Amino acid sequence: MDGTFREFLSSGRALITDTKTPKVKSESVKKAKTGFDTPSLEKDPHRVLIRRCVDDKIKKSDVIEEFKKFIETAENEM
């Protein structure tokens, strides 16, 4: 027996012998969506809009609608 192989066996480590075993799949837990009706602690409408776009991962068409609402409120404040 080779000295290196003997040292490997005496170290307590093991070789991977069966690489054909399927990976154990764990169930993923999805994060509950907060939705648009949840009151936000932020007062800045831009931050609220960006947070909803990132956290809720809303559709592109919904993002466009949110941008329109954001623009309308900004124009009304002027």
C-alpha cells in the first residue's frame, strides 16, 4: 500500500464512492407577499415605490401603472 494512501485512510476522511445518487431536494418555503395594501413606514413615495417593485417582484405592466400613479401624485403636488 502506498504511504500517501495509508495516511489518507488513517486521517478518517472518506472517498466519495457513489456519485450517481440523486440530490436530496428540500422543500422551499416561499415568502408571503405583502401586497399593495400593506401600510408602509416610509413616507417618501419614491422609496415606497422602489421597495414594492423589488420586494413584491411585480409584473412589468403593474410597474408601469405604479409609475403613472407616482408621476400623477408628483404633478398634483406642484
